[in-house]
Amino acid sequence: MIVLLPSFLCLSNMINPISYVKNTRTSYSKFLEKSVKEVQVQFDDENPAWIPYDTLIAIDRMITNGKE
């Protein structure tokens, strides 16, 4: 007998935020005075855009936690 836990059922609805990443780069920010990891993302048919990796993770957390 197979028992499906609620957490397992939630995994089937999750979308991997890394799947939207087309490219990565590291650049130095003079304003922040540190290196920043950036990812090039494309969610639909729009032009790809460079955003900080931390921003992508924050967007994923917001959507995952239902704070849309």
C-alpha cells in the first residue's frame, strides 16, 4: 500500500525557478561594493532580462508562500 503525504502532493504543483534561467554571470557592483551573481531569465515570449539571483529566489519564495 502506498501512502502519499501532503508534502509529496505539493511537490507536483511546484515549478523550479531555475528552469527559467537562460544564462548566468557575476559582475561587480560599485554601489554595493561586492560581486553580484545575475541570471538571465525568460518566463514567456518576452525578451530575456538580467536580474540578481537573490531576486529570483525571493520571487520564488513569494509565490511558493502564496504572497502573490
